[in-house]
Amino acid sequence: MDCDCDVIVLDFDGVLVEPVDVYEWAPEHVRARNLGLLLLQNIPHHMKIYIVSGRSAKWLYFIKDTLKSMGVSLSRMEFCLNRERSEIDHKLYCAERILEKEGCIYEWHDDNPYVLESLKRYVCGALVIHRGEGCWVIKGSSRLGQLCNER
């Protein structure tokens, strides 16, 4: 697998947004994570971004509106939604679809360590876990890792 690629995958809930109240993920109860904003602002312009979420396709407009309100251009983004299986199986499915289309995945950011463990063979650059206010590179070399280490 070529590791000189320009594809980054970001989980939506837990990486880009967080609940205002504990475990309340309704649209009116989420806000942008400061670290999520920082990541989005620092992804090099040549990189393609995939947003992966277990939310169903009916949430696509909410996700796009939320990203636009964060000042993000949607022009280089793709989405993999509509989980019909377990979270791990859904994200493995998304990884396979991304690999079919792009040929590689350089970096994957998620808030579930079990998801990241299952993705080791799909991602050639870095697996990054997001927890609380920070994030940590748990495998590989990250183009955005310095942002995690500064938090």
C-alpha cells in the first residue's frame, strides 16, 4: 500500500463535534470541538477529506451545515454515512470503499479505540485517538499529530 497519499478520514461525532451535555447527540445539543476546528483548519489543501459517521443519510444536511458553520469548504470532502451494522463493521466498510476509490488512507481520526485497532491494516500513515480535550497518535506518523501533542 502506497503511504504517500493525500487522504485523511475524520469521524464526525467525537472528533469534529461533541455533545453540550453528556451523551446528548441531538443536533441542537452538539457543538464544534476546538480540536476538531484546529484539525480542519490545518489539513493541507491538497488532501482529500472523508467524513465518516454512524449517523444515517438523513443527517447529511445537518453534518454539511455544521461543517459550513465551522468555516469548512465542502469541495474536497466525501461522506460515508448510513450505518446499518456495528460501528466497527461500518467503519471497516467505509475504509474498504475509500481504498477502492482512492487507493490509500493516510490518516484516520476516531474516538473509539476498538475502531482504530480494527483499522490498522487499512491505514498506512497514522491512527489518532480523540478523547476529552486532546488526541494522541497511537500508530504511525501523523501530518496533524503536532496539533494533538500541543493540546
